[in-house]
Amino acid sequence: MPEPLQPDDFALMAGAAAGDTTAFAALIRRHQSALVNFFRRLGAHHEAEDVAQETFLRVWRYRTRYRPTARFTTFLFTLARHAWADHLRRAQKQERVVESFGAEAAPHDAVTQDAARQRLDAQVALAALPEKLRLVVVMSLYQGLKYEDIAAALGVPVGTVKSRMFLAMARLKDVFDVEK
Amino acid sequence: MSKNKNACVWAEELPALLLGELSAERAAEVERHAAGCAACAEQREAFGRVLFRMRAASAEQPVRDLAPDLFARLPAAEADWRRHNFWLRAAALLLATVSLGTALLWNQHRNSSFDLAATVPASRISNPVSSIPYPATDKTASVAQALAWLERTQEADGHWDTARWGAQRMYSVGLTSLALLALSADGHALTTPQRAVLARGLDWLAAQQDADGKLGPDGSALMYNHSMATLALLEGAALETNSAHRVACQRALAFITSAQRASGGWGYSRGPSENVNTSITVWQLQALLRAEALGFAEVRPHVARGLAWLGERVSAEGRMGYRRADDFPNGAETLTAAGALCLLRSAGGAADLRVAKMLAWVRGTAAQPTTPDYYRCYFVSAALAAAGGGAEPALEKMRGAVLARQTRDGSEAGSWTPGDRWGRAGGRIYATALAVLALQSG
């Protein structure tokens, strides 16, 4: 059979489900970098590690509910999405983040355009996207999840993921076009 | 927003195309459309530039180890969860006394708030081998229980259903073959009903063969499906006198020999590419070696070339590489055992110094505690048994671990839960068949 991409996630999760903290620590170390960077790309800064820890705590809490038929990263990013949404709610910052980045990327303001020309890197372009689109882009481009895994993690149909990715690409194209 | 965003109804497919999310057929369809649609061609190029710029910023920043802090937080978090659960239960009880309907709605809300993590009893999730004591279970009784499970789960037409047992449809032929190989492992001890199960399965396999002798659909699973099916047909042919099955064997063997590359190895498909690997080659060689032993003399030159190719992939320490002798992208334990098994079954293999090194390495790794892997258990058991080590401690320990994992009661009694790295591909049929083969090898 084809060689696996993540050969031991299921087994480590099975160990964690049985209370094996060594297996759980191995699972954390395998995925912590991807998870912290995931939250950084969504807009977190110093709090990215806290939200990643919160996600892993949820993995431990729900470890016996994990269904081995689902890809572990789908399970992980489902919990990550919940942890991120809770984090945004707690901090009451979601609207502020969207508004502030939206203002930075507004294409018809000459002053802003000048500023944007200096600072339009991928991170700012990403931050200019609405939360729903940003999640899809980060999960697909940076976390390497397939559309169907993203759909499962977000609880939406695959067609919605496809539409959101298209909208995101169109908006990113416009943001980058400001540089021309 | 781009002025072209709604220029064509196909545009939504473009990001999916660039990200490799479309099937080969759909991708070709979209490519054909884009070739003749100026709006889509422009959009595609623009999206390609966006992806390039976004990916250019994909480098991840280093992250410190979160585990120590997390474990320090765990006791307090668990206390919080217990308190939370207590109040949840109290609230549910209170509501239940007010109204059964309200309580039902509450329960429904709790269950629906977490879609993917639906409850699975902890008993259904397998544990690491190292955490399970080895039981004094009777191997014969365990195998009999497993064969009974296979017997009662066979579909009326002779195959085992992938969807029903948590496996991927692309492996349908291979998994039915593994189930038949498990039944054939001690074929002379089969009961009359079990012989009927075997015959039905072989009939189904033979019916899957196309005009080229190929068993199973084209795709990345082809050569696994085909070699496993050939092996199952050969084992069946050794037990019965069905001439149709013997003809199917000959045609299946011809397909394998025609797929052999000039180098002597095999790859994922029959094409001219020299993209070959040991994982696929060992399965083709297993089929050819068994055929040779059963008197199919025409395969002999192909066996010799295949074994020569395999021998060149053994490292100086006795590990089997994947494409080269120093190539171990996914570990070497399984491939080394599989390679040793093939080399041992060849003439002079038992006296080969490379094989002795490989076996020493396999024994060393087999004795180490590890996570479950029925695929590896099968090859290690088969290799050590083929080397004549029926009572080797490493082999007994590994088989004991396999026995400990068998489901003992309930509707799946006799089977094995697919909790290893191949579980998502092969499901319960794979786990059960390979566990039986691991116990029966030699």
C-alpha cells in the first residue's frame, strides 16, 4: 500500500485515549509548530501559543471521542477552529481585526495605497480577508489540508470551501494588484 | 474585487485546479476549457501569481516546546472540566424533572455541538503494544474465531465490502485477496462451509480480471491489488482443482511479468517509467516466488531479475531501502522484513550473508515495544518463520501482542480493530486478515 503521510498519528491518539501521556506529548511535538503558525497566520501574535495550548488541552479532553476513521489533522483543526472562535469572542477583537485590516487594504484611498505598497506582504494581504475566507486559505495553502478535510473541520459543504477559496483568491488578487 | 470574477461560470474551478483539488478527469476538462476561454486563461494566470506570492511567505517561525507548560496546566484544566461536567449533569437532571422533552433537547444540543468528535467508546480504540500484557491466549482458538468472522462477513457474491468495514474502495480487490489469503493460510484445516467461502471469493476475484489479465482498477493501488489477488488465486489453486482459477493465475502472472521494468523492479503502474520501489516489488516477487514453487516455470527469469534488483537495495547494515539502498522515507522495519522474506524464499537465500544481516536487524526491531502495525507484524512474522525461528522470543512476543488486540466479544468478535497506520486504507478486513497471517506464518 502507498506509504503514509503521517504514519503514527492514529496510534499516538490511541495511546493518548488510553491515558498515555508520552504518546500525547509526541503528538503535541509533532503538530505544535503547524498549530502555532496557523494561529499566527490567522492574526494572533504573542497569544498564538496560548491558543495552541488551549487546542491541545481540548484534544486531551475529547481524546476518547476521536474516531480513528477521520484524519487526525481534521480533528485537530476542528478543535483549533473552536479554540480560535472562543479566543476571538473572549477578546472581543474579531470586528476590530477585520475593520483595521480592511481599512489598510482599501484600494481607493491614495494615502492608504501608498502605505499598502510599502507593506503589502502576504501576511497583510491575508489579514485583509474576512475571517471565513482567511480560515480556508490558511488551512489549504499553509496547513496543506484538502478541501474535504477543511469542509469537515469547518462544518460546511465542500462546495462552500471551493466558493470561499475562489472569493479569497479574487480578493487577494485585488490586494496585490494595488501594487502595480 | 476583480472585474473578471464572474466572467465565466468555470472560474470557480480555477483555484481548485491550481491547488490540485480536482480529479484527473475534471482537471483535464477545466484545462481544456481554459485553453479556449480568454477570461479563464487570464484569471488562471493571475491566481497562479497570487498563489506564488502567498506561498513565498509560507516559512514557519520556530516554536518552543509547548508540552511542559501544557502538562503543567492539565490538572487545573481537568478539575475545571469535572466541575463543568458536574454542573452540566446537574442542569440536565433538573431539566429532566421539569420536562422529559426539554431534557431530550438539551442532550441533542450537547451531541450536535461537536460534529467530528462523535463518541467512540474507549474500548474500541486500540492501545499501544507496550501497554498491553501478553495473554496466554490459545492461538488456534483465536484464528478459528477470526476465520469465523471472515466467513460471516463475506458478501453474497464472494467479496468483502470496503465501505462496510471502514476501508477505501480502491483497495477492494486487495482486501478481498487478503481475506482469502488468511483463509488459505491453513487451507487443509478449513471446514466445508469455509471452503465454500474460499471458492466464492476466488470466483469473485477471477471475475475481476480484464482482457490484459489485470486484477483491479487502474490507479495507485493497481499493483498492490493485482499482486495480492494473484497470490490469493495461487494459494487457491494449490488447494483446489479449478482449471478456470489456474488459467486466471497464468494470465495474472503474465501481467506481473509484463509490468516488470528493465531494472528488474516494479512501480505503481505498468508504464515505461523507471519509478520503482521495494514496497511494490516485494508483493510482485511474493506472487512470482509462490508461482515458481507451484510449478509455473515461466516466471523464473523474472524472479531472478527481481531478486537481483531487491538485493541491490540492501544497505551495508542490512536495511532495505525504498528506492535505493540508503533511502528510508518511512522507516525500514517493514521493508527489511519483506525483502528478507523474498530473498529467503529464493534458492540460496538462507545462506546469503546480506539476509543474515537483515534478519538480525529485523529481530532487533521486532523485540522493541512499538505501536500496532499489522502490516509490519505480518512481514516480520513471515520472515522470521521462513528463517526457521518458530519459537524465537521476538516472534513470540510480536504474536502475543497481536493476540492481545483481538476483539473478544460483541458483534465483531474474532476480528481486529484497525488502529494502525494502514487502518484508514484497509479497515477491519485488513487488520483481521493480516493479524491472522501474522499468527499463521510459517
